[in-house]
Amino acid sequence: MAKLASLPVRPTQVGPYVIEDLLGRGTHAVVYRGVHEALARPSAVKVLAPAIAADADFVQRFHHEAHLAARLVHQNIVTVFDTGVTDGLHWLGMELVDGTVVEDLVRAHGKFDVGSSLRIVRDVAKALHHGASRGILHRDVKASNVLLCRVTGESKLADFGLATEVQPRGTRNDDGSEIGIGLGTPKYVSPESALGRPDVDVRSDIYSLGILLFELLTGVVPLRGNNKGETVLRHLRENVPLPGTLVPSLLPDIDAVVAHMTARPPKYRYPDAVALVADLELLISGQPPRRALAIAKEMARRKSARMQAPGRRRATDR
Ligand SMILES: Nc1ncnc2c1ncn2[C@@H]1O[C@H](COP(=O)(O)OP(=O)(O)OP(=O)(O)O)[C@@H](O)[C@H]1O
Ligand SMILES: [Mg+2]
């Protein structure tokens, strides 16, 4: 497991916030429960770890991305309030979510039931749509960035645009270039993001969300390697397995949605989060996911055409 961030001493005040308790720690930052003193508003305060704060590029991106994320106001997105630097501590104030991180729930209880899995992923897809419609990608969709609200049962996506850099050094593509310099977390990284392609779009977030859906339905993340580099390579080279292969009780309709979300070439994925939400709503209401099934049928048709004309396939594949 990655080393978690820490601060030498727990701060008592960070910018406008009075710090109360520790909420959690990530690899780059420590998150506290605090109160905005002037507004008396309970908040979550993220403080960058000193080792990370020494990286000027990271710090610049942290503040820049916080400004972008602060534009997003949506019920399925953790709202960013403000950001700043006080006594050398780089901080970000955000909405305090009364709930649990989905990653902790999977760790404690294993897989979710199908209905809950679909509702969580539907909520995150709505959040992605809101961001994408304002030109902001998430770039780090994963179980530890989704919070399930205790009272409403809704999910909220945290850390919009606050992507972390992946650098499994020494792992190279066939052409010798280094892989994994894109943004995201290896377990959830889309192939195009792993390659560091500059033109990634919301379909990359949809891929990561497909990995999360697989994880919720089965209790495990697919395509794990022995280290970060190996995991990234598997996302580049292998298809995501169908969750039904691990949990046979899952309907083929669900497999079709996961397959469509996680197709390796982005052009075979849902084109946007709206199309994904539509299929998820259908599944939630017990109906077949129209788009995923149509794509699955088309793929099967192409595969059978290729099987019937192997000679032609070699010629056209070049
Ligand atoms: N807005 C929030 N409200 C309540 N708790 C939060 C909030 N944001 C973060 N947390 C808690 O803080 C923990 C650490 O969050 P953080 O974003 O720093 O790390 P992470 O997403 O787990 O991983 P990474 O290492 O990639 O940053 C979360 O797991 C969660 O328990
Ligand atoms: Mg996070």
C-alpha cells in the first residue's frame, strides 16, 4: 500500500479554518475536519504534506485546479470553497461530507449489492457530466474519491481535477517511451491516460468509473499487477474482464455496461456521461441498457464477420 501523508504537528488553525479532528490521509495530503471561523461553517480542510509542498509544479497545479474545481456546484460533487497558503501550509477548504469513503466500505464489507453499485456509479456519472459540460475532467476517479452520504444515500465525487501524477519509473512502451506519465491512479487508469496522451476527454473518466463499477460489483479491482508499472501495462494491453466471470449471478446486461465503459479504444466507449447515465437509469429501473446492448451486438457481428473471412481480416487490419 502507498505511504500515507503526514504533518509533523497537527495545525490548530489553517487560513480561515479552526482545525478540529483528523478525517483521513491520502498519499499527498492530510484532511481535517474544521470550522470556517467567520462563517461558523463546518468544513473539510485538505493540507498538502511538506514533502509534496516542496514540489513547486505540484503546488501550482494544486491551487490552479482548486480554482477550476470551485466553479463546479452540483449535488454529486464535493464543493470546493477556497484555497490558500498559510505559514507555509498549502490548504484547500471544501464541503464536509457526513458519510464514508466508498473505498473504506469495500474494504470493510466487500462487494456492494447491484442496486447500490449502480446508484453510486450513476451519481458519479452525473458529476462527470457536470464537470465535462464546463470543460473540467476529473482524471482521478477511484473508490477513495467517492463519498457516500450517510443521510441522503447520495454519492459525491471529491478531488475534481486534483489529479495526482503516476510515475512508475522504468516502465517503457514498445517504442522506448516511458509509460505511466499520464494522470490518474494505476488501478483505475485508462489506456490513453497511461500513455500521457494530451487529448484525453471524459471517456477516460468513464473508463476509470467502469473499473469502479467492476470493483463495487465484485469486491476487487480488475487487472492488478504486482507493482504500479505492471498494473499500468495490463490496462494498456488487456481487456477488462466481465464482472459476471467473478460473480455468476450478475446479469449479462451489467456485463455489457461494464464492457462498454471500459473498452480499450475510447471510440468504443460511451461517448459522454449523459449516454452512460441513461443506460444506468434503465438498469436501475429493471430495463435493458439500450446503448450497451446495441454496441455488444455490433461487436459480436463484427467478430463473427472476421471469423468467417480470416484472409480479408489480415489485409484490412494493416
Ligand atoms: N470532503 C470530505 N469530507 C469528509 N471526508 C473527506 C473529505 N475529503 C476527504 N476526506 C477523507 O480524507 C481521506 C483522504 O483524502 P485524500 O483526497 O487526501 O486522499 P485519497 O483520495 O484517499 O487518495 P490520494 O492519495 O490519491 O490523494 C479520504 O479517504 C476521506 O476519508
Ligand atoms: Mg481524494
